[in-house]
Amino acid sequence: MSWAQAILLARGLSWGWGGICGAALTGAPFSQAPLWAPRGLHRSATACNSDSWLVPPSPEPPKGPPKALAPHEELFTQALGGTRDKANFVRAVQNFGQHNVYKRGHVDFIYLALRKMREYGVERDLAVYNLLLDVFPKEVFQPRSIFQTMFIHYPRQQECGIAVLEQMESHGVMPNKETEFLLLQIFGRKSYPMLKFIRMKLWFSRFKNINPFPVPRDLPQDPVDLAKLGLRHMEPNLNATVTIYQMPSSKDSTGAADPTEPHIVGIQTPDQQAALAHHNPARPIFVEGPFSLWLRDKCVYYHILRADLLPPEEREVEEIPEEWNLYYPMQLDLDYGRSGWDDYEFDIHEVEEGPVFAICMAGAHDQATLAKWIQGLQETNPALAQIPVVFRLAGSTGELLGSSSGLEDPPPPPPEGQEEEEDNQQRQQQGQS
């Protein structure tokens, strides 16, 4: 403590003691005497004049206002009108530009519009994405020097522009010349949104038709047509036959379909029919599923009719002439010089599975529906009536063994007296043995 602070503290204590002594000489009570605290000590007036410190303070009401809607949400509610379509979405974007000349809050509005695009069904419309990019102010976010380019000039606006391009990429929308012109006007050539645009133009053109089994962009809404598309996608053999075993029941007056008659669509090739005809009737076949198949953003489920793999002693190896073999010659007797570092083991995981005889897609995944599919297969595969069918369904607790028709009731249990006689006979045979 310096000497100046010591002098000030002593002066404050002398003023406080002088007030108390003056009150004692005049006869006034101490509660009425003014108490001067030292200048270095700060005291609360409520602590000296009342006992309010004994009462706990009341909880303060929340200072912030109640949570409101997202910014610019009212623009989409006003433009909603009737249905959520492209016209109402474009009207909402145009209203933002008319009511907000200086385009304040344009970043929040673009993020909100990106979330609303799926609701309005415009997530694959290139003109709408260009309209959103046109919301940005022009020639404001362009870097003027190399230092602004290095330190990401206006990073929040550049991230918003990249978000628009990334959503275009996720939905497979190819940018065009208008998109490039808008990005040059908004961010300039040396910016991250422009770098994203160049990469999209490079890789989209190379990967656009790389899929050998393309799926149409607009999937059919009818479940039967969607099942046909899924089965053809899994079995590309042109000789395969798609059969509709049961159509879904028509809707009644209430608009609800009967769930007891779902659609059943199956596919089978001539090679599968021949393999099923030569199958051993003593060995059962299995109905397994459901397995999932994704067609763009829709998931469908299918079931298969298959058999277990034959043991090695029962397999018939077909000898292929060397002139028919694509990998001719079949054997090479070449003696290469190998060293101690050569690895003779290869990590090849080959899992052999049993044959698949048919595939189907159904509106329900229970045993009764799949039994109708087995009945329909018996018309083109007569040998199936002599083969036992086991249902291995994912929703069941275990294997459900049934006949090929799938509709026969289990045999009735024997009477109680007959069960007791059979038990006694088994015990006598065990005692004799």
C-alpha cells in the first residue's frame, strides 16, 4: 500500500469516527447517526437501513422475448396461398427482393429457402437455384487484393454460396452458364464458390453416365410398377419373365385399400425354372426375407426362393472344352523363380451360396401372402408341388415349416391315451436296450 492510499484510508476512518462521537455528544441514537464508510470500501444502502438481506430474492422474469418464427418465415406463409408449388416459391423469393431493397438478412433468407425447397418440390430445378443466387448483392463480396483472397473475404456469404452449390450437387443438378455468370458477379473468380463450381463442371460431366444400371429420375408412384422396376433392376436378364400374381385391391368409398389383398409381383428366368425342376424333392427350399433395395430415395423389400448349397460329393462338375473356355489356357506349367519374400497366400473371400429359384416383391411380408406367391409359382413349376417349403421370415420367431401350398392345416394332436401308450412303449424299449 502506497503512502497516498494510507492517507486517504486514515481520513475516511476519522470521518466515520467523528460522526459517531458527534451523535454521542448530542444524545442522538446511533441508528440515526450517519455512517460514513471509508472511501476504499463500498457498501449497499439497503444493508444499512433494512433487513431485506434476510429475505431470499424473488426469481427474475425472463428478459428475452418469447421465441418467434424463423426470420423471413412470413414470406413463405404469405406466398403459400393454395398449394406448395414452384410459382408460390418464386413469388416468395421475389417478395424478399421487393420489400428489402438493401437485401438485409439475405444469408438467413437463402438458408431458409434451401430448407423449404423440398416442401415445394423445386429441389431439382436449376432456374430456382439461379434465382436464389441472384438474391446476393452484386460486386460487394469480391476480393480487392491478394490478402482478402487469402483470408476468405466475407466468409459467411461464401459459405452460403457453397451451401447452394452443395445442395445442387446432392440432387444431381448440373450448373450452367447463368450460374457461372452470377458467381462471377457476386464473389469474383478467385473465390471458394467459384472453385466449387469448376469442380462440379469437371466431375459431373464425367460421372453423369457412369452407372451401367441407371435408375430413372422420376420413379413410378404405382407400387406394382415400382416392384417391376426393382425386379428388373436386380435381374437384368432379358429372358426373365415378370409375373403379377395378385393385384392390390381397389379402394373402397372411404379411400382405404383392403390390407388383406396386397400386390404380389415375381420374376423368374428359364435357367431358374430348369434348376428348380432338377432339384431333389427330399431337400427343402426356403423363402427368405424381407431384404431392402433402395431406388433413389425409395426403399422396397423383396423375398427370395432359394436352396442350400449341395455338399461336395453331390455336386456335378461340368467339363468345359478348352476352346469354349474364356480363360483359355486353363493351366500354365511355368516355373518362375521365387524368393523368400513371395507371398503364396491370397486374401480372396469367396462365399458360395445356394441357388436362387425366384424373386418376388409383395405389399405384405407375412406367410399367408408369400404362400400365394408359391401357389402361383406351381403353375409354371410343377415340381414345386413335391418339394417342402420352409419360411424363414425376419419377423417370425423361428422357422415355419409348411407344405408347398402353404395353406394346409397342421395335423391334429393324438388323443391323450395314445400318447401315454407310446410313452410306455418307448420306456420299455429303452429298458430292454
